[in-house]
Amino acid sequence: MSKSPLPAAGDATSRLNRRTLFAGAGTVGAVAAAAVVLPRVQADAPSAAASRPAPTRGGGYSLSEHVKHYYQTTRI
């Protein structure tokens, strides 16, 4: 006699469950690997704006390194 090309009903559900299990395990592994690789967020980072007190008589302009660099890049 010839064998049937279709799997039995119990065999098909076990393959489906096995495939689902392996797909889920692969997804969990990929998420775990991504969580290890991604940088962690630092919650207690100091703010740069709070480092200097506000000027008492107004103004507030200061020639910082950032401003000096800007002026150097605008020269012709």
C-alpha cells in the first residue's frame, strides 16, 4: 500500500506547537541580546544650565568655548 502524503491530525498539531515554541524562544533570545547591547539610561545626569548662576545686572552673554568655535567656523 502507499503512504498518505498528508500527516496525521495529531502529528500536525505537535509540529505546529514545536514550531511556535522554537519561534518564541528565538524571539526571547533576540530581545535579550538587544537589551544587553543597548546603552543604559543615566537617570542622575547633571544639567549644564544649572552650573552657572544668573547674572545680577542682566546681560548673560559669555564668550565660551562653544561661542569661540562658532566664530572660528564663520570666518572666510
